[in-house]
Amino acid sequence: RYTAGHEAPDIFHVWSALTSVGFALGRTAYINQGFYTVYPNFFTILVAGSGACRKGGALGTIRDIINEAIGPRPDRLFIPGKIYPEALLKEIDKRADDTFGDEDVQTLVYRPVMLFSPELGSFMSKHMQQSGMPDLLMELHDCPDTHNHITKNSGVNKLEDVFVSLLAATTPIWMQQNMSVSMLSEGFIARTILVYAYQPKLRV
């Protein structure tokens, strides 16, 4: 009912909402599969022709809800737009003080991260693909308990309790012309939910 008057197809709103709910849950919800654990972090990309299905409007709607829900809370990290791999690792590494319980007790807690890109082309340009962003996201997608990365100046940094989601939009033409062979064949797309629509729900 909330999006009944919006032009974007319902499937765009549904998957934007599911991705955001997973982001809100973070590592507090999971399925233990024995040899590995499944967390509710989605890599979701809305796909439609340019201007055809108002995918940007669907993302804008959920972005506003996320921003209102997060507010000044330091325990969630919402990253809109473009960010380089090393900068992303640094942002994830900035732990938040848990001040939501006893004010006298402050502990460092993990921060679920949402990468948000209404234009996948700016976040995952050919330059970004060459800089290793797809490979990094494949490593982080499994939400490892620990993740070690080597920096230019600081040596080895260790991340703990990783949780990264992705919500983005693009066009079939951009995918055809810009996605590298490695993105398509080495696991990034296999970890991604591509939500496609070819016509809007209605025209306003």
C-alpha cells in the first residue's frame, strides 16, 4: 500500500525492502549450516532500461526510510555512491561504541554496512573493477568472522564480524558494455540477485 502510487514495479520495491531488512538484522539473524553460516546480506541490483521503470525512484524511497531509521546511530554504516576498496575497508574497520545499554559500559561492536548506488556505473566503473572491488566484495559477501587485509602504510589490518550488503541499479546495456568477463564468470554475479523489469507498474 505504501508504494501503490509509485510507478516502479512492485518487484523493485519488494527486493529493495528485503535487502534493507537484511541490513537492519545484520549478524543477529543467521542460519547455521554446519560448515558455514548464512547471513541475510543481499547483493541486489535492479535492472531496467534507462527511464523505463523508475528504478531510481524505488531506491530513493527505501533510501529515505533507511536514513530515517538510522538517524545519528553509529552502529550502522550507509555508504551512498562511490568508494574505493581501501577506503571501504577503512570504513568497515571503524568500530562504533555501543552506548545503547549501560552508559557506564562501552564496548566496540561490529557495524553492518550497506553499499548504495542508484547508478552502478559510478560505483563499479571499469577503473573500479580493475582496482579489485568485485574481488573484495566476493570475499566480504560470506560475512567472515575475521578478514585480514594488507595496507600500503599500516601493514596487516584485521576486520571482525563482517557484514556487507549492496543495493544498486543499472541497465542491461551498461552490463553488456562494462561488466568484465571476470565479474560474470568468477563469482560476483553468482552472489548477486539481479531483479529485472521491462515495464512500470503504472504511469503517473
